Amino acid sequence: MSVGAYGFTMASNYNAHPRPPEVLVDGDSFYIVRERESFEDLIKGEVIPPVLQ
């Protein structure tokens, strides 16, 4: 039930890498339990000041 340091709780956006999806595997079946982050997710909430535009 755990993947240690490779799980989402230890993931980061270091070097602007989006977090990977989380996949639950049950025998021959798999389920996406958290979607992959997009570039838009990475920059959400960031604002470029007018002086830099």
C-alpha cells in the first residue's frame, strides 16, 4: 500500500518538473488516482510584474 519516497507525498516540482500521475494497480487492473500535473498547474498563481514585461 506504499511506495515510499516514490509516492506523491515526497514528490516536488524541483527544476519545474510536473508531478507524475499516481496509479493504483490491483492485479490486472489499474486506476489513475491522481492526474499528472500540467505546465499550467506549475505556474498557477504566478504573476509577472509589469516592470518585467
